Amino acid sequence: LLTIISAITLVLLSGCEKGRFLSSINGAPYELLVVADKSMWNTASGKALFGLLEKDRPSMPEKEPYFSTSRCDHADFTSMLKPTRNILIVDINAKKYKHNDIAFSKNRWAKPQSVAKIVAPTQDSLLSLIETRGQEILDYFVQAELDREKEFLYKQSNAQLENMVYEMYNIQIKVPTEITQYKKDPAINALWLSSGANDTRTDLIIYSYPYTNKAQLSLDSLMAKRDTVCRRLIPGPVDGSYMGTETKYDFPVRRDINKNGKYCAQITGLWRVFGKSMMGGPYISHTSIDQLHQQIVTVEGFVYAPQKNKRNLIRKMEAVLQTVQLPSFADDVTVTASK
């Protein structure tokens, strides 16, 4: 009987540890806690680590870091801090480790939590790991935040506009509930969705056109198409003004990514209104190929929030783009960015 009771107790405790009774995470999006010995903070490896996490996110009108970091010593990492949403633990110990490594885990002390643990025998070994796998660390925590946003979108979104998008482009997308306005331009097969807010506005642009060759997917071609669509679809606040791509102060960045295992061209950059206007902000676009209909489909999210931080807003639009599902993708597209 005691053995049976002990087994039941073990199962219940195991359920608690695996997240059944875990508390909710603490902190705001893109906040990250680094747990490391204070003696490491000002070393070359420590400066490299915090420099990695706090470096400026590209394609932003003002400087904003990838993460808002805080730090604590291992001795201070108590139950009060353990429910933090993003945690990076650093352990340097020559007796315990012969090689450096990173381990990633979910929901260790709270839910939905993301934790990474770096181990290294020496400071030099830690520095080497940061130099070779730093982007992997950034991508892990960024994707964790995007996944949290997507989870929210799948629970609550604007079904009416989603149906409109599906009818026009045969694609599925989760549209945030604050986006309620739209404008169609059938002549160029383009759709503009907007929250319509004056101070903190989020917008989506969707357009498609026939796919003929891979040259259409070069950075120059995608930028030219974007400017043609935006100039016609999105007028500025004064006569003759229009939306376009900012290239003078910050050139768009192209990145070829896998989306659902298939090719996608991701571009991040800045937009502005040309012609007697100071409006502008960041944008991000995903361009894929609908193989079933031989169409290039671009979905873009952009943000207008003057005098406000924009990192979390544009990341939210990136999460929206990650919900896009086309009926089919081309399997054989490989393009090297021209710039």
C-alpha cells in the first residue's frame, strides 16, 4: 500500500514540475534575465555576452536593443526571479566542464518560459562560444517571444478580415483585432489593412503578381515592386505625398529564411512618406511563391508610432507574418541577396 501511495505521489509531483501547476511568467516582452557570477560581468566574455544581447536591432528609426536585459548573481537567483519569462544562465567551471555548450529548455519554473544555459570551462571558452553561436542564442529568445505572440493571435483575431484575405489570395493569416480598416486596389491586386490609430498604428499590406523567374526575387526587384504598390495604395497626409522605402539613412536588409520548410525572402527596413511629411517607421515583409497559382505573394507589416519605442510593435507584426500559410511553395528557389 505504501508503495502504491508513493508512486501516486511521485506522479502528481512530476505533473507539477512539468508545468501542470506552473505559475505564469513575469516580465514584459523582450525582457531577459542573465544569471551569472558578478566576477564575469566585466570580463571580455561578459562584455561580449551583454553586447550581443543588447546590440541594436537593425532597421529601426531609433536605436533599440534586441533585449532589455537585467542581471543577477547565482546566489541571488531565488524563487522570486525564477518565473522570469526569458532566462539565460551562465556557468563557468573548469572542474565540471571540459567543453563549452548551450542547452535550451521550456517551462522550467513558469509557463510559457524559455531558458538557455551556457556552460564553459574558462572565460576564453565562453568568449569563443559567444562568437560562434551568439546568433543562435538571439534567435532562440526572439522566436520564443514571437511564439507567445502567435499563441495569443490564434486565440483572438479578426476573422472577418482573415476571410477577406483568404478570398483574395488563397492564404491564411491571423489579423490582430485592433486592425479593422481596409482598402482594396483590384488593379494591382493589393490590400491595405490598418488599425487606423493616430499615435500607435499597425498596418498590413498584401499583394500578389505572376511569378515568371527568380530574378523577381532579388532585393532590387522586391524593393521596386514594393515602392510601386505603396505609392499607389498608400497616399500621404498632403496632396502629392506617398509612402515609399527609405534608403538614404538605412538600406533594407534581406534575409533568405525557411518558412514551413520552404523558401521565403524576409526584408526589414524603414518606410517614410515622401513629399512634405515627416511620417515614417520600420517595416518587415515576407515574400513567398504560391506554386499552385504561380504567384509571388508579399505580406508586409509596418508600424507608425512617433515618439515611442517600436521594437515590440514591429516584432508583433513579424509574428503576424509567421502565421501566413500559402497553399503551396516552390521547392527549387534559391536566391542570393544582391545587397
